[in-house]
Amino acid sequence: MTDEACIVGIGETAYVRKPGSGLSLLGLQLQAAVRAIEDAGLTGRQIDGIMPFPNLGHAESFAANLGCENLRFQSIVWMGGAAPVASLRVAAAAVRQGLADHVLIPGGWNGYSGARARQTVAEDVSSLPGGAIARDYYLPFGFSAPPQWYSVMARRHMHEFGTRAEQLGCIAVAMRKHAQLNPNAVMKARPMSIEDYLASPMLADPYRFFDCCLETDGAAAVVVTTPERARDLGKEPVFIMSAAAGQPCPADEITNRKDIFQTGLSLAAPEAFGRAGISPGDVDFAQIYDCFTFEVLQQLEEAGFCKRGEGGAFVEGGRIELGGELPVNTHGGLLSEAHVLGLNHIVEAVRQLRGDAGERQVAEAEVGVVTGWGDFGDGSIAILRRA
Amino acid sequence: MVNQGETGIPRPLPELEGLSGDFYGYCRDRELRFQRCSDCGQWRHVPREMCAECGSWNWEGERSSGRGRVFTWTVVARALHPAFQDACPYAPVVIEMEEGVRVLSEMTDCAPEELEIDLPVEVVFEDVNEDVTLPKFRRTAS
């Protein structure tokens, strides 16, 4: 095991819809950051590395508010929702190399009360890698937003492997079940059955309304440092056994891949498992970036938890629910906890490995996986273990 | 499909610059042409500066047969771009051309519920304005 670095602090805001967070974009993220820094037993002035989420803030703004005395490392990974987990990998490398001692990875937005999450790319694709491609070859045909882009892969998967709507529904229902055990989940006290799922209106066929992630206000943050420094902080760290990121070929255009199901994770997962020296069968839970249901199924396949084409059967029968073979998104995920850009997946993984997950604790959780998915299929993965 | 919804919000159009100017220029001339590497013969779409197969900078805009098959599609029931609100339901379709490249487009003569994978299709051209012509597809006459 390499144990490249560790996570010593986690923080979250309340996750809400109406009436909204009442905080600015920066203020919201700072609230989560302060909680993560306190959780680590640090102060703001000791943070010397910051890795903001793309387009959601500058490291300088975080540093000025937190009182960082020596912001000597900053970087943004331009991989959309794959950025937070990919940032874990960069942060791990940074602390190992001595570029920084304590790296803060914040992220969050007012995706409900501010500019709605659904609008982030639908009308202005210029922030995407290959934004000019989407502008010139997608938008004139109304192919304008993530659920539409990804649903064409879902349909192809249904055609090639017989994947069914009910199987996508199993994913949505599992996330919703887990949210019932999470006081901070927006969908707590709002249970959903497979019948509810199937009755929800189509948005981008085969994606129904309940295949799609939430729009919420909220932020989360984590702090990364070396195992040596973690020991001095007097807190049980969670170790990053390995982390990897990857891009499909080509990464900037989603229709012309020789292998239409290839994602960045297809390449990153074998690298991460190889470096951690374990296999998917050794994993106790997985927090899988769930912008839409099919992306969970696809990532389970591409990460090697099952073979390609077998994802539909894999998610059935409660296998991905708490108590099942591989509990997935024990917090409820983007589908039923909140859309916190995947930062909430990292926070939940740490909480599980600390044994602090309360009612939704995975018994004897020792090793967990967290993934990210962004833009046109960028992928990232971290394999974490408890101390 | 008309190219301006009843909301009055104009549909987004391609910028006719650089390689996109080349591609849509061919369409205006009623020709579907894709880049083909002059050195290794690889077809490609969307247009690129270089051949990702062999590294060559040399290419020709070579005429496509115009024929292909439906590879996959989605049916947008709720538009996420305001210019398409009045068009729902509509179906962005991925066509796999005989040359092997895939094109994102839409059908002119086929309702979303009639789409099927491998449906044979052929290109037609739809003038949006004086400058822009979009390549669209219809069922191949059998």
C-alpha cells in the first residue's frame, strides 16, 4: 500500500432547496471550508494550498477570508464533476512533494436559489473542454445539456446489453432509501418507490425526472495532508491509498469515440486499483458520482465492480443498498442527498471510514471507493482506507 | 422544425469560422464532406487540425456518400435551452455514416417514437438563413 496522503478534515453546510442558503457563493463554500479546517484541528492560517472547483471561486478569495499566511500552492483541475476527486490526487502529490502542507479542497454552489444547476451549461457551453465543438455541432440541434448528452449512451447500452428502465430505477430507489437515514439529505422523509420512479415524466428519454440529480444549495470541503502531519494533529486520518484520473478518447466530443462506453474512469480505475494493490472485490462501499442513474451503472462497470453489460443485473436485488454486497452512495448521493459536485461523496466516504455514519454506517468498513464524473465523461477515482 | 421557436428566442447557430466554416460551407453548397487524412486515409469528424491516427496536418474535405444508420438518440421532452421550448418533444440523433464517422443531427421525416437503431438514413440540407445550412437526415428511400 502506498498511502500517498490522507484526509484529516471534512466539512459540510446544510443542504437545502427553498428558501436557499442565504449565503453568497463564496460565503457558502467558506462555511464548509471553516468546518473542514476545524475538523482537522487546524486554523485557516495553516492552510497553504487551495484547490477550488472550476469556475466557482479563486484560491486568493478563500485565502484572504481564511487568513492563510502563506498560500504557496493552488491549482484547479478542469474536469467538471470529476474535479474534486481528481483534486485529491493532485493534493496528495502536492503534500508528498512538499509543495504544501495542508491543502483545502472546497466546492459548492447555490444550485437551487442561484443560477439553477440545469442552466450551467445548457445555454453557454464555452466553459466546457471543446466548448466550440458543442456550440458548432451540438447546440444547433438542441443537444444542449448533460442529461441529453449522456442519455444517448444509456440508450445504446440498453440496445447492446438489454439494460432496462427498471434497473436504472433500482439506482434511484437505492439512493433515496439511503437518504432516509441521512438528516442532511434534501430527500429525507420523501421516500420513493420503483412505481414512483417509473411514473416520473421523461426529461431526455431514456432519462426520466428521477434519473436526474437534485438542484440544491450547499457546499462541502476536505483537507489533505501527509500521514506524518496527520499523526501530529491527533486525529485518526483516512488514508488515500491511491487516486487517479483519466479522460476518454476524444475527451472533448462525446459521439465519436470508437468505444462509446469508454470514460476517463475506464483508464483511471485499473491504475488506482493497481497502485493500491487491491481489487474491486475488496471494497466495502462505493460513493459513485451520480449526476444521472446510468452514469452510476456505467461507472460500476468501467471501474470493474462488474463486467461491461452486467451493470443492469448488478444494481438489482438490493446489491447496491446498505446491507448489500456493495453499498453505493450511502448518503443518498447527488440524486437524493444534494448536488455538491461530488465533494459530498468524499465527505461521506471519510465519515464511513471513521465509523461516524450513524444509522447508515457500513459495518466494519475498511476500504471505500469514491469516483467523480465530469464534462463529456472525464473520470476520477480515489481508494480510501481507514486508519 | 422551424428554426425559431414561438418564444422568439433564436436557435443557436454554428460560428462559421475556421474548420467549422469549412464544414458548414460545404453544407451550404449541398455537399456533406468530412475531413479525410491525406496521408493515412482516416476519416474524421468533428473537424480537427491534425490526424490523431498518424499526426499528419494534411487533409481533404472528402465527399460523404450521405448515407448512414441511426446509432443512438435521445428524446428531449423538456427543453433545457430556451430556444427549443416549443420544439418538444424533439430527438437529437447520432448517425453513423458509411465512412465510419458519427454526426449529431436530427431527422426531418421521422417522429421520435418511430426511431430505431440501425434505421438507414440519408442526408438532406436545411437552409436556416443565407449563411447557415444544417445537415439533417431522412429515411433512405428503399
